[in-house]
Amino acid sequence: MDLKKWRNELASVLNGICGEIAVGDAVVDWVDIVIEQTGGSGKCPPHAHTWYEFNYVLSGRMQTRFIDQDVMVHAGEFFLIPPGMTHAHDYSREDPHEGICLRWRFRPSPGEVDTADDSFLGRLGRLKDWPPGAYRDNDGIRSLLLQFFAEAESGRSPFYLRLLLVQLLEVLSGVTVRHASVATEPVQARDALLRKVEVYLEDFRGDRLNVEALAASLHMSYGHLSRLYKQKTGRTLIEEMNRIRLDKACELLLQPSLLIKEVAEQAGFPDIYYFSKAFKKKYGISPLTYRKQQACLAK
């Protein structure tokens, strides 16, 4: 296993593997395949995304925060982050990690309407309820990943390599079933009002988050909703909405073609001054510095 060699020589091959593959009643879109070698300390601020992200630690360790739960992930362990789950990472200089990161999305095949639980699409659907935490590899995932990179190095076709990755999804769907009975309380079981607020915010697709519109959708005044939300969470609606804006901004800053002003607008901030001030207050660095740091980590 030569991660450095694979990272340097397989970059174009891995980019060529990214794409869609139809399997039964599902279409899997491989978004990204990354070999991670941090080599030092660093942080990845809280964020969420629209794809699934799988991380396997081959050596060293990394600390990940899932919503409000801190987890240390060691060599031979992995975690999976479903779409919409807020998370952050800390990298240790004393014990830097090496690992594999995969990102994907999936959708029904054209014409599919009803999906049986035991179909491929049904099994993939289980991953959306994956409980946060570090999981010990008891299913041969490491061997599967190393086989994938060895086959990529030998010149196997992108189609064949995508099929190997599909095997990984099959393994993960089996892990989900085994852990379902011991999972912690799911997000859906939390307070009904908080769930309604979360659903509204998760479904929001406009340029600006509007707290008055949120209150109206719940048939109550903004003042009443604000008081209830503060009592139940200890934070204000404005604080929560700013958190969502900043999480979205972190994703947008990874797109080098966007100006900082455009990132602020698309994340829903009224102006670039307010955006920069809020970003620096939360993360301790400017949006531009964050973009540069993330570009360095990606190299």
C-alpha cells in the first residue's frame, strides 16, 4: 500500500471513475474519490452537504464532531455522513491520519416508482438513517478499498471500478441493518416543534432564510416561535439561521470560480461586510483565508 504514490499517480484515473452507474432500480453517482494525507494539525469547520460521505482511517486518528457528539476515529475505523448532517473535523499533528474518502449520491432508475425494501434502491435508502459515530471494520472494508486502488493502478476500466465501489455500498447497507437495533434516539424522535423547524430549514431553497415566513408556516407569531425555540434549544432562531448560512458558505467557498461577494449572496447574507464579520466571529479566520486553507488541504 503506497498512498502517496496512488495519490500522485491516480488523480486523473480517480476523476475518470467519478460518474454514474445504473445498478438494478438505482443510479449511483460517484461524486468524489479522495486519498487523504493530512500531515499536520488543522480544522474543517462545521458544515453539511447534499451527498453521502464515507471516511475510512487507514492510519493515525482524526476527531469528528457529529451535530453535538465528538468522536475520535482511529485506524481501522470508519464513519458515514448522510446528506444534511452537520459535522466538523480536527486533524492531529501528533498522530496525523491517512485515509480514504468517498462521496456519492443516488436516485431511482428512470421509470421506477414503488421500491421494495430488499431492492438495491431500498437498501441504499437505509443509509440516510445511519447513526453518527465511529465503526470498527469487521466486514472487510479495508481489503475492498485496497483492492479497488490496486485494480485502478493496474488499468481496470472505470465501469469495473465503479462496480467495486457498489460492493462497498452493499456492505454498508448490511452494517446499517445490524446496528439499527442499538442506534441512539433518531433525530426524527425529537421535539415535534424542533422537527418542524428543521424540516423547513432543510427544505429551504431560496436566496434568503426568512424567519417571519417560517413562523407563518407554523401558524404562530414570530415572537412566540422565537421564545419557544430559545427555551427548547438555548439558542435563538437568528443564531440557528446564521449557522445554516455559514455552513452553506463553507460549501460555496470550495468553488474557486465564485467571488466572495457571490458566496455571501448565495448563502443568504445581506452584504459582504456582514458575511465576513459573522464568518470570522465563528471560525476565527476570514472567508478568503478559509478558502486558501481548504485548497491546500485538497492538494
